[in-house]
Amino acid sequence: MVWFAYLCYIGGGYCVGRCVYCRKILLIRPKIMLCDDGNYRESRWFAAWTKVRQMEDYYLPRMIQQITGQVCVASCPF
């Protein structure tokens, strides 16, 4: 059996994107700027990432911990 390793950036969600490699979450990227024009008012429900060049650990939900074998993931705006 041959396994291929893919680095995937899964954007979307409302305020985050995820970088996944071999079923492991490498990082979570929060939005720095929110859309507030036209029909969109994201700041009504969400807050933008305000910590410049800082990383934080994000503790994953138990269901995701069981799937990936990870407890926490770095969250950074880069």
C-alpha cells in the first residue's frame, strides 16, 4: 500500500483556516481583517485577531483529539 503525504490549506469556516498534513493539524490561521462592507457584517458576530506576530496554543475538542492524536495546535496569523 502506498501512502501519499499532502499539505492542504483548508480555508473557510467563518474566522479561521486550517493547515493539514498527513491527518495532523499543523496550525490554525485566524482572520486578521473582517469583511464589513455591502451585505457582510462579520464584526457583528466575530472579532479579528489583534495580536501582531504572536502565537497561541489552541486546545482541540476531544473528538478531534481522538482522530488526530493531538491535544493542542498553534494558532498564528502568518
